[in-house]
Amino acid sequence: MKKFDKQYKDIIEIENLLLAWQEFLCGKSKKKDVEEFGLRLMDNIFNLHNDLKNKTYKHSLYKAFKINDPKPRDIHKASVRDRLLHHAIYRVLYPYFDTKFIYDSYSCRLEKGTHRALDRFRSFSNKVSKNNTKTCYVLKCDIRKFFASINHEILKSILEKYIEDKDILWLLNQIIDSFYTFTSPTLSRQTGKGLPLGNLTSQLLVNIYMNEFDQFVKRELKVKYYIRYADDFVIFGDDKKYLENMLKQMEEYLDNNLKLQMHPDKVFIKTLSSGIDFLGWINFPKHRVLRTATKNRMFRNLKGNDYKKESVDSYLGMLSYGNGYKLKLELKNTP
């Protein structure tokens, strides 16, 4: 395996920090804290660079708040200084790790996303069902409290397999240990769990973490028709017993190797013809319809934005990926 060949200086150099700032600014330039940081941008950049160079950098505390999207979620927002660093780390690490991920991992990756995952879902269902001439079963799984359950020590050990530079590992440890949802009372040192939903680095780190599982499914279990999007994943098969056997082995691997558990209420094996709830859509052999909860959330969001044209156009674009003719008409006729 080719090791990560970048060095610590590639992350902390002034040029990378400035490029990270430009990327971070997108959609945030009018925020008060961002404007304040930008008033003394070069001073702040040089101070961050020096703290990183001298290893005196400390991640600051997070600002916590809740959102409903669609279920209640705890978001933890880092300071502008820390989020700038997250971008600087991401731009150096992502190109390397993206090459290590399996093709059918679709969350938080360039040229992937939900639409590509849904297209792949349809492609796999057609292949397994022999173009809807045979019964196609789908195993649908969901990991319980995904971000909150990421084990810090396991994550660090995974990163050490790829990265040899001790300074980069030190920096990643600073980011990982800046947040935790659990600390073992029986051990003297912190053995934390959890990554904050608000960090850009968290998106990459959970993909690195779950890549261990993806590789197990593809290399050890030899599963051909597998799709994962964050903590949701599906496997297609023409034999229900085969999927039941896969489920048992996957549960054991997740528990033993990654300390993760599947959500007991969100794991099922169903026929494709009965409709599979995946990524906001109910998928059938020849069509897909928007999930009721997704539809209701869409109209709530539009109402909250006073039905702005940009918001309506965005949802019209989303509906083009499924069978939403009546919903499109409803949207187009909104005031």
C-alpha cells in the first residue's frame, strides 16, 4: 500500500492556509465571526502558522446548537480559526484518501453524492432482478448514533496505517481529541468517542473509519452489489438467506473491529417491489417517489424561505431524479 507522501509543512504552509481560507469563505463571507477574522486576516494566518509550527496549537471549544434535519441533531460549531485549519487539513488529505475508498461509497466525495447513489441503486436492482423478471431482495442497514460512536483510539490506529509523518498524526489527534461524547471512567487517560457533526474534517474521518468496513464487505465477504452513503448502506441479492448471512457477519465485524452497532429499528430485508426507503426516496423496480417526511420537510423549508425562486428551483431539480410530476406542478403553482 502506498503511504501518504505529504508532509506536515504542506498543511501548515502560508500558501495552503490562504487557499483554505478562500474555500472556507464560500457562502460565509457575511457572517459576523468570519468578517471579524478577515479584518486581520494575515495576522491571524501567521499566528495560526506559528502555533502549528511550534506545536503550541490548541483547538478551541465548540459552540453547540440543535437542528431538525429531519430528526433532531446536535451540531458543534468550531471557531473560524479552527475551521480554517480543518479546510487546510482536508485539502491535503482528501486527494490521497479518496483513492483508497471503494467506488460505491458516495457520501461527502467529489463527483459522488445522493443522486449518483440513487442511480447506482437502480442499476444494481436491474442487474439482480434481471430487468425485473426475478425477485430482488434488499438488505437495508443503518448504524446507531454514527458520529457519536466513532472510537478515537481505533480511528487513530487506522490513520497510522496510512500516515507515517508523526507531526501530521499529532495534528490529527488534536482535532480528534477536541471533541468527545464519552470518556471511560476506568482508565486514567481519555478514551473518547464521537466526532462533531459540524467539522469538515469529520466528514473525511468517518469515511476513513468506515472504509475499513467497506473493504471487509468487498474483499472478505465478496459482496458485489453494495452501496454505502454515510451510515446507510444496502446490499442486493436474489436469495434472502444469503442476505441474512451477510447481516450476521457485518454485525460481528462492526462490533468487534469498529465498536459500532446497527440500529435495531432500521435494519430490514425486503423485496424491491415492496419499496425500499433509501436516501429520502422510496425506490421501486421502475420508479421512485419522494418519502413523505422528505416532502413535508421540503414544503416547511420553502415556507420558511418565503418560497424564494432559488429554493423552488433547487427542489425542482431534486424532483427531476424521481417520479414527482404532481409535486413539480404544486411547486410551480406556489405564490
